[in-house]
Amino acid sequence: MMKKIDVKILDPRVGKEFPLPTYATSGSAGLDLRACLDDAVELAPGDTTLVPTGLAIHIADPSLAAMMLPRSGLGHKHGIVLGNLVG
């Protein structure tokens, strides 16, 4: 059963210059979320940065949760990981 959540678009370019989150395939478990950046980001080893998405979500239903997970190859191939991973 599909449930609705509130999504607030923080950056007016989302949906125009930057795509809204979408399912890549019909069998996808989650949506693909993209960075909302003005310029390219280059990090030196050991550096960290915050990458905006241009979106905020509110989930009022306590039985639901949202997770942001990196693409499977990002950490392995490029050493890019999220700072708030579970575990």
C-alpha cells in the first residue's frame, strides 16, 4: 500500500534544472536522489563536505522511515560515503 509523505522543495531549481527523485527501473527499491550543486565539488583525501539535495521531507507516520543510502559503487570505487550511515 502506497503512503504519501510531505516533500518540501527548498531550491526552486529542483524539478527544472535538477531532476526530482525518480525510480531508475520498475524494480527499484528506492528513488535516485541527485545533488543540487552550483559548481563541481572536489575533495582532497580526508576532507568532508555537505552536499545539498534541495529537498526536505517530513514523515508524520511513526511506522515509516526514510533512509538515504549511497549507490553501491560510490564507496568501493571512489571512497565516497555518507556521514550518517546506519551502524
